[in-house]
Amino acid sequence: MLYLLLYPLHTSFAPLNVFRYITFRTLLAGLTALSLSLLLGPTLIRRLIRLQIGQSIRSDGPAAHSVKAGTPTMGGTLIIFSLLLATLLLADLHDWYVWVAVLVTLGHGLIGFFDDYAKVRRRTSAGLPGKLRLAGEFGIAVAAAAALYGFSEHGGQLTMPFFKDVRPDLGLWYIPFGALVIVGAANAVNLTDGLDGLAIGPVMIAGGTLGVFAYTAGHAKIAEYLQIPFVPGAGELAVFCGALAAAGLGFLWFNAYPAQMFMGDVGSLALGAALGVVALITRQELVLVLLGGVFVIEALSVIGQVVSYKLRRKRIFRMAPIHHHFELLGWPEPQIIVRFWIVSIVCALLALSTLKLR
């Protein structure tokens, strides 16, 4: 909104021409989202405590987590509010990719909100029925993937990391594939959100990295130089990604160990879906697997644990997701968190290398 209001005035007041540049608006969106998170965080924590919206701990979780019971949850509303307000203020709202990202994020946030509300109301760790939640997630994701397939220039083509001339066309199969990317990312982040600050760190790293991919994909000359698909309009998603990373940073101020509040499903589902839809728009669906390495490992640890127990009646890990396995091995919680962040940074660097190594 600010962009649409202020940039047209640059003919009368030359300094406003700076709003023309995506890089400037990305920086400003980040500062806006960070400021909102830091300013509104204490108020939200007090409000959640007053409403007795506290975290319910899994009965089969690590015993040490019992001290976390009652910690305010649903803090993801702070991230979503800061992210979306900063985006709406500083992105070009004529760009339909921005609205796809905003609506997918908001839609998954609402599903997460109702899931968290069900947990708080029942005072248990069980929220919405799994099938109902997945149905809602896939409904949103299929609509987004269908829109990208029908109106995006590249249709159902996939970009292969490290191979500049290999771009398989999935045709209509791109729609279920795209939906799986969004839902998979949403639930992988949800599974990772089990320790103080564990999920938000990799989310910030992935969000900032996808901002680079968005900017390069939306810039014709850079895309041509790097020999990556040019996606007109995708550059505006750099503003969205900058706001996402900065909103997460503000939330981390309150979520760092020992956490004053948790993001809840309202945050984890929304943020994961945001990463998934940006990856689809920028044609980096497969790179997301590398970029979100921590999320992939967490999800695979749960899948492997379930499959192994059903087939062999034996567990692979002491507890899944895998961060709980390391807890039971005796690793201190802050140590697990920081080491997972380090792995996320390495994954981000490897993902960025795909821009040039082709």
C-alpha cells in the first residue's frame, strides 16, 4: 500500500524514486516486520497468559519437557501479522504472485489456528482430526498449484538443480506435485517445531535464501546470466521473503531458550507453506529439498520410525522426530538447536551454489 501510494509521487519528489527498487523495499519490509514483532511480542505474551492459552505437552514426549507445560503458544500469530502487514505495505500488490503467497500463508495459518485452539480448549496435545487438517491443507495447496500451472509461463516444467538444459514437463501432474510440495513443507516445519527456537532458525535461513532466488528469477538479465528460468513478477517475492525472515527474527527474541512463547501450529504450518509456495513460484521446487535439509531429515525420521515399528516392531531412533533422539542421548537442548541451525546454514550455501553450478 505504501509502495502504491508513494512511488507514483516520485515525479514530484525525486527521493521517492527509491521505492522503485525491490532491494530497498525488501530491506524496509524486513525492518518493518522486525520492529512489529519486537514491539508487539510482550503484549501478545501477556494476552496469551491472561487467556490461559498455554502449551500442552505430549504424554509420550521427553520427561524434561514437562516444565514447558503452560508456556504461551500460538505465537505464530505474531509472525504472520508482522509478515503480512510488512508485505502488504511494501510489495507491489498488482503482482499476483504476492497474493498467491499471502493467501497460501494465511490459509495454512488459519488451519493451524483452529488446530491450536482445539488443543487449548481440550487441554491436550491432540488438535483437529488429522484427515480434516490434511484435507484443508491440500485444498489450499491444490488451488495454488492449479493457479500457477494455469497462469505461469513455465506451466508444469521443473527446474533441475545443476542441470541447465534438463527441464521435465509434468503436465497436469504438476498440480498434485505442487500441492505435495506446499503441504510437505508445512508439515515438515511443524514436525521440526519441538524445541525452543529450533524451527524458526531454519525458517529464517530458508526464507532469506528463497528471497535471493526470487530476486534472481524476477530479474531478466541476472536470470539469463545464471541460466535459470526467468519468472516475470517473481522478484516481488523478495519483499515477502525479507519480511518473513525478519518477522521470524523478532519472534526468536521471545522464542529463544528458555522460550517465553511457542509459535504453535498457526506459525509452523503457515511458515512451511510460505516456503513451499515461494519455491514453486521461483521454480526451485527440488532445490527446496536441499535448502530445507533440516526439515526433510525431521520428516524422514518420523516416517522411518513409523514404518520400521509397523514392519519390524523395532524403532530406529529412541524417539522421533530426530531432535528428541538427540535429547535422549544426553545432548543439551541449546546444543541441539545451534547445531541444527549450523546444518541449515550449510544447506542454504549448497542451495545457493546451484545458481552457478550448472
